[in-house]
Amino acid sequence: MASKIKRGDKVVVLTGKDRGKSGEVLKVLPTENRVIVQGINMVKRHQRQSMRSQGGIVEKEAPVHMSNVAIEDPSDGKATRVGFQFLNDGRKVRVSRRTGETIDR
């Protein structure tokens, strides 16, 4: 089954402490139904010093459940649901339910 949210998509957060914010999907975790969005759901983690990185408290993104984010409509930037459509050349593309505009690049 084709995923409705993919890496690189612009999404809007629907609920939680970051409601209304938007960002780009960095990683999709399909088995857990979660996504990691840039700048959203920031948590602090204590990191031990290593040869590569300095120790201390680092801030990083924690996963958000897919049901709490929606894809940003390409035309106006508002949250939209996603549908699928077949083009004349046989390709299956994602489309915005609000405007009918294609989301796939």
C-alpha cells in the first residue's frame, strides 16, 4: 500500500503542544505509525561524550503519531487529507482532497 505521508513532505501538526506549526518530514516509521518532523516535538536528551561528539544536553526531534499530522496543501499551505488518483500515463499520484491538486513531485 502506498503511504500517505512520505519523507520530504511538508506537514501541519493538528494536535498537541506544537499545534498549528509546520515542518518537513525527516523520517517515517511505518511499523510504529509515527513520523519525525523537523523542529516539532523537541525533547532534551543527555548525551555522553565520545570521540565524535561532545557530551551534554542535546535537543532533538521525537516521533509524532501520523494521525496528529496532516499534509500541507500545495496551493495554500493549509492542512488537507490525501487521496490517490491514476494519471493518463498509468502513474498513481497523491492528491489533495481540498483542492484536487497533485502532491507528488
